[in-house]
Amino acid sequence: MNPRVIKVHPNKDFTITLTFANGEIRRFDVKPYLDKGIFRELQNPGMFNTVKPMLGSVQWQGGQDFCPDTLYMDSEPLEELAQA
């Protein structure tokens, strides 16, 4: 089982910075999902910024969420992003 989210910060580029229970800080790109179903609502920056940690994952005001494992496996450690 992958670590769970304990803190989330929305970024202006439609990514979220996640802090996991193991202390890792990673960035998850939400942009690939913004043209799909209920995630379209997150194209509005006001709605995107409503993201909160929820039961080891994240959730937006409109009920949008991601599997905690997806958030971990499909995110990039911030250290790797700085080296790119």
C-alpha cells in the first residue's frame, strides 16, 4: 500500500503539491483530467482551489477525487522536478 496524503496545496498551473504520510512531497498534474466528465468543473480556478485532504486522498468541493494510489504513483517527487 502506498502512503496516504496528509496535506495538499493547489498550484496555478493546475497541479497539486501533495505531502504524504511518509514525509514525501510530490506534485500531481491534474491537467490531463480537466476535459473529462466531472473534472471539467475544475477548469475554473476558484473550484480547483477548493481541494482538501480527505481520508488519505484529496477531494474538491464538487466531489471530484482521485484514488490515493493514483496520486502517489502518477506524481513526481519535487526533488526530481528541480533537477529536470
